[in-house]
Amino acid sequence: MPGTSSNSRVQRLRETRRERGERETNVWLSRRVGEAIEEAVREGQFRTRQEAIHQALEAAFVHREMKIVK
């Protein structure tokens, strides 16, 4: 179970992100999508699942090219 200092760090991080205008959203992914994300991270296309999801959302809704880390 996370300690009080860990909870405080998480709260500070969330507050910092809110101040930058970011927003936290929880989403359920299909198994197929989840596996594809995991594979892309494992293959080094993205450093984290969060980065992969963020890039995909930007590409879909902001119409930018996907930036893949090599």
C-alpha cells in the first residue's frame, strides 16, 4: 500500500498537470487495442503506454503526424 509521501507526490504531480491545462481521463480499452499498444511499446516505437495513447489521440483529433520514437 502506498505511503503518505507517495500519495503526496502523486497529488502534487496531478496538480502540476492541471495547472498546465492537462486533464486526467480514464478509458477502457479493448483487448485488441491494449495488445497493440503493448506491442508498440515493447518494440520501442514509444517509451510508455501513456505516450503511445497520447500520440494516437493527437493524430486522431489534432490531425498531426504520429511521432514514433526510434
